[in-house]
Amino acid sequence: MYLCGVRGSQPATGTDFAGVGGHTSCVALAHDGDQHPSLVLDAGTGLRRLSQMMGGDTFFGTLLVGHLHWDHIMGLPFFTPAYIPGNRVVVYGGHAHLEAALRRQQEQPSFPVDFSTFRADISFVRLEPGIVHEVAGMRVTLKLQRHAGDSYGFRFESAGKSVVYSTDSEHDLGNRRETDAFVDFFRGADVVIFDAMYSLADAISVKADWGHSSNIAGVELYLYPIFHPAAALYTPAMLATLREDVARLPKLLAHARGERTAGAGASGAETPGGGATPPVMTSPTSPSCEIYCRSNGRPP
């Protein structure tokens, strides 16, 4: 997993932003054993960082775009593999106007290099939310999220592992139907990449209805079955396991704050399922790819 852009709204530079990097949304996934990723999530300015990491290598891959605001697409004109003949890029998303939006941002007078300048084979596929699709050797499910212009979260499953990518989404935890749907979407995921742009206080007050969430909401959604168990449905053995899971929560929450806990080991804090939280990884040959591995309640 390569987290090459984790900011929202606009890229940033300077020492104040060195902790999590300055690029906007771009995360890439690779199958075990692959040198480079073949599946890219969002095309923010982090996409340029990813193309620098890949060099001039051949790219036969997939780009999934969950959101069409500029911070999620402005890196595409700087994606070097798109200019190389023989490469192939399949762009997936849930928006009906996905292709039009990507072409429009490169039109005059906004940008000097037209979309038609790309020499790679670029195609577009619209995905329907709520059903399982086969994309780049992974099972992919889309979920519509609350954000201006709509955004889509993605769940990826392959070889018994799962990753959820859910940015630009606001969550009303008081809405039981909506909350239950996201709990099911996150359930059992090995990694959840979540929108934690605001503090909880801002998210439910002065920035309510702005389309973003908090780190607290993310933890609540992922751990909802533990915090709100339907005890009457559990056997004594299941309740004993549940109590053991709850006892591990302090380590999990410390890990979410970016702290190393005593006895956690190199792979991080323990999860409710009993395993170790996988570390955020980047290529050993590209140490400058920005990594975001904690939520701190500030805009990322």
C-alpha cells in the first residue's frame, strides 16, 4: 500500500505539513510480489508523486475515482504513464460524468495540455454501487457517501484480505439506518482509510453539512459491533470473546493516535479480531512517498 497523497482541498508545502505530506488524495494498492501498484485510488496531486516513484516503467493499471472535486483529480495531467504509448489505464467510478469532468479540467483556458495529448490507451467504466465488481483481480464494492456532488467509498477484497477507502464523507451517527450501512461496509476490513478532516466538535457544530468527518466517527463506525453489542443474541462463549476484544481496545485506540504501545511489536497494536494491525507500507526504493498513518483531528 502506497499513501502518496492524504490532504484535502488543496496541496500544501512547508515544515508545518511535513508530518503527513502535502499532496492531495492518491493511494495505490499492489498485489503481493508486484514491484509496482496496478490499482490507484483517486488522482490528486499525489498521483504525480506516484508516477515519479514508478519512473518510466510500463503501466497496465486501473484508476478508481471516488470524487470529482479538484483535489481528487488535479494530478491526472501530471501522470507520466498516461503520456507513454503502449500503456493502458482503465478509469472506474460511480459518477455518470466522470470522463467529462476529467477532460474538462484540461481544456483551454484552464490547462495548456489537452486530454487528447495522452498517448496511453485510456478507457472509462462506470460502476454501480452496492454490487460486487471484479476490477484488477480484486472484488470491489462501491458505496454512495454524503458529500457535495456525491462521493463513493470503495471496499477491496482479495486473497482473504480487505481494504476500505472512504474519503469525503459525512456521517450522522444518530441516523441508525445510515450508520448500520457503513458498519456493514467497514466490517472486518484489515485496513480502513477514512476521512478525518475535522475534530469531532467541529464536525457536529460549525462544520456540520460540510461533507467531512472526524477520527472519532471513524473509530466508532469500525468498532460499532463492539461498542453496541446485541447481548441477547450472543452465547456465553461469544460474550467471553467479546470481553477479550474490549480489553484490547486501549492498545487499538493508542495505535489510532499514532502511539507505539508497550508490547505491540513491530507490526503495531492488536485489533479486535486478535491479529496485529498491519503497518502502513511504502516501497523501500521510494522513501519520499508521503505516509499518513495516524488521525490527529486536524485537516490532513
